[in-house]
Amino acid sequence: MNNAKHKFVESHWLTFAMKGAISVVAGLCLMFAPKNDLSVMTQIVGWTMFGLAFIEIANVLYRSRRSHNWGFPLILGLIELSIAIALLYTIDPTKTADELTWLRIIYLSSYVVFASVVTIVMGFASFNNITDRFMWVVNGMIGSVIAFMMLGGTNLGAVAHIEMFGTYLMVNGLTDLFFGVHSKEEMLEEYAQKVSSKKKVAAKSTSKKGKK
């Protein structure tokens, strides 16, 4: 992309579009899920993280074949996968509600902090285009605020924390969707420019041959 200067944004536009779609749908589901059924909300979050991890790990394969830097997508994918496994399979059901709440807060808020800080850094380091930079940095700042609200609101209960995480998913998902669509548009523009340049070169070559 013309406005990008960092390897992370060389991921295929579908990576951002699919992660964005999953995040937005999950955020909506968490907002409208039964508030008295914590297990359903936990399942939604767990399977959402599993889906995000699958896409990110697939992105690693895409990037590695093109000699792009694949270290960060792999780290992010493994973190998302570990949270999914923790939420879906490894939390001891015999623990008390307070213990489970703390575990969920630690898992989800840590992920939001990590992803948000990286988003801010990527925003400043990866874009010449001021719109894309602003979008990523603001997204990361909102995520950081949500993470600190989750850590500071331990008395709100598990449902409230999962709802805050759903809000983060919505914000991050909308950013990914917008960026994915924008990336596709830039890719098509670059392709059109390349085709146009080739046609001009071919026309000049034909013109020279005709004069001879």
C-alpha cells in the first residue's frame, strides 16, 4: 500500500475484514446475550478468540510465503488461542464466582492492553496517511481505556466485564473492517496504475517501431 511503511500492514486485506466481521458480530451478541447466563457469554468470547486466532495463524502462512515479517501475527494468534482454550476448557468449574471473575479479568484485560498498545505503536510507526494513523491510534487509546476500566472495576461483576470486552470487540472490529475495505481499494488502485503504466510502455514501444 502506498501509505504504509511497516510490514504488519502487508497482511492480506481479507485478514482485517474477516477479523473485523467476527469481532463486530461477537460484540453485538455479547450486548444482547442473556445477562443472567454467564456461561453463554463466556462461550461467545471463547469461540470468538478461537476464530480470531485461526485467522491470524492463517495470516502467518500467507505472510511467510511472501517473506513478510510474520513474528507479530504469530504472537497475537497464540495469545488469542491461549485465551480461547483457557475460557473454553481449562477454567475449573469448582472455583467460586469471585475466583472465576478474577481469572476472566486477567485474561481479557491483559489481551486488550497488549493489543491496544501494539495498535497505538503500529499507528504511529506504520502509516504516512494521517487518516489511517489517526484511526489506529484512537482505536488503541479507546482499547486502553476499556482495559483499565476492566481492571479498576473489580466490584462490577463478571457480566459487566464481559460486556466491556464486547465493547472493545465492537470498536476494534469496526476499525479492522474499515481498514480492510480501505486496503482493498488501495490494492485495486495500485493494480490499475500498474496496468496503465504497462499500456503506456507498450504504446511507446509500438510507436517507436512504427517510426522505424
